[in-house]
Amino acid sequence: MTSLSPRLDQTFRALADPTRRAVVAALGRGPASVSELARPFEMALPTFLQHLRMLEQSGLIATRKSGRVRTCTLETRALAQAANWLDDQKTLWTQRLDRLDALVLALKDKEDG
């Protein structure tokens, strides 16, 4: 199966990790420095920076450096693309399940009638 959107694949791959999801959630409250974001996690800073790098490569966050402080911000475009894909899947499956429900009811009515 081939991907229709490599960027969407990167987004879901980045969001597959609980550390990266926690970072995205934290940035949903507003921009934060790398040290602020790393504080809750019990891991070496280089390991944490790998998580940030993946989030940045996937387009979920942007970073900028001001002096010695690197600040991260949430980029909503990648999240919106993922949300749109999930909404499309929900619509598709709701329609399929509605048709299945209608078929089951029709078969039941036929059996009862």
C-alpha cells in the first residue's frame, strides 16, 4: 500500500510517541523553551532533542533561537491535515456502518415478515 501523503505519514509517525504527543500538548498552551519542555521528562537532553527534531521535521513544531534560548511553537497546519484525514475516515466508516445497520434491519424485517 502506497502513501497518498508522505507529510501525513510523518505527522502520524511523530505523534505515535507519547513524549512527542506530550510536547505537542504542552505547546498547545503556548510557546516554550527547550528546557521548559524537557523538564518533565526523565531523559538525557540529546535524546529529548531527537524528539524535537522529529516534531520539527514533521512540521508539527517550529523552533527559533534568540541568544542562547531556543523556543518552540506549535505549527497547526500538520495537525489540521491529520484532523481532516481522521474526519474523512470517520465519515467513511459512519456511512459504511449505517449501510450495514440498514441491511441488518432489512434482513430482520424480511425474516420477521
